[in-house]
Amino acid sequence: MKGIHYLLGNSCNLSCDFCFWDMRVQDVSWEIKENIIDNIIRAGFKQVTISGGEPSINKDFVNVLKRFKENGIATTVHTNAVKFDASLLNLIRPLVTRISLSLDGSTENICVSMRKDPKAYTSVIRLLDQIIEIGIPVNVKTLITKINSDDIVNIGNFLESKKIDYWTLMEFNPINRGNHFKTTFELDDNTFDTIVTRVKDTVKNTVIQVRLLKREPEKYCFVAPNADVYTCIPVKGDVLVGNIY
């Protein structure tokens, strides 16, 4: 395993009902974050994905990126883009390898149906253009659900005009908080696969990846803010496997 996910904090500035995250871990000091980072480095990982919650609202966000950069670790930031402005983007530009954005609708109304906040659309569209303009590699993720299933091709058509590295189509995995809203979001496997096939037949100039989070879960682990290490097992959700120390 070359990479690891570091969940920088518990807090988020959105409250999406499909979210996999339902831990309640207090933010920790910079000293603890330093220890976590140093242990990730000593463990030999070469890639780290910084997420949360929403990592950009954490007070130590930039310092964490600097620490990994200083040690030659390739760093991806997964963000909902709401807090980002041109100043923050330019500040982290030399510190990140990639930025990963979530776009779950081709219109503001559909994104609001998915994520409740219009900024989940407007901020991503704005930041996507800014990222492309300054030359940071960027990928986009789309969660396919009952709510946006008829709009996925439209999202793909929009992304065809953008110079993104790749687009990931994700199935909804009803674990943790998302399990409470299973009937709202979950598609049956055949419907999901049909949508993916239709998208691939239509969107020809964008690299498309598919993540079957329930059927073919990616093997990965993540470090929580308190240094506990988890993996995700279908049906069971997050399973504690140890501690980064």
C-alpha cells in the first residue's frame, strides 16, 4: 500500500446526508498532528490524501501540507471547495500534487438536492476553473444516486470542456451516517451499471474511472484525527485496526 488517507479533522461546513463520516473526534493540537505526520512518513508511505470532514477549515491545514511537502510526500487534497478563494489556492499551489473535487450535479438545483447548500455547486465550478488556469492537476468525483441519476451524462458533457485528469463515478455505499438515508440515495446495481455504460458511450474525451464501493471496495486505510487507524469493510463500515503510533 503506497498511500494513506489522513482525516485532518472531524468538522465539515456541509452536512450531506449520504456522508460516510459519523465519528465525533475533537480537533487535536499541532504537536499531535506533527506526530501523526511523522509516523506516516516513517511508515514509508509515499502518497497521502488529506480529507476530513473538510480539511480546508482546519486551522493547521496549510502547515500539514507544508510538512508533507518538506518530506517529499505526494499530497492530494479532497475538498468541497466552499472555503477556497484565490488566496488560499495560490498559497497551497506549490504544496499539493493534486486537488480532488466533488460535483454531483450539472445545475445548482441538483447539487442542492444532493448536498443541501448552493455553494456545493458554485464553489466547485469556480474553483475548478481556477485550478485549471494555474495548472494544478485536478480530478472530479461524482456520487451516483437516485437523486442525480438522470443528470450524470449532463455532468460528463460539462466536464468534456474542462482539462481534468479524470472523472470518477462512485456508487453510494450505505454505511455510517449514509445508512440512515439508504432509501433516498441507493440505486440497485443494474441501474448503476446501466448509467455508467450510457455515460461511457456518450462522454468520449474524458478519462472515466468507476468505484464500486459496495461490490469491489478499494483496499485502503485512513488515520483519524486522534491517530487511530481504520479500514472500511462493506456493510460493517469503519473498522478500527490500530493506531499510527
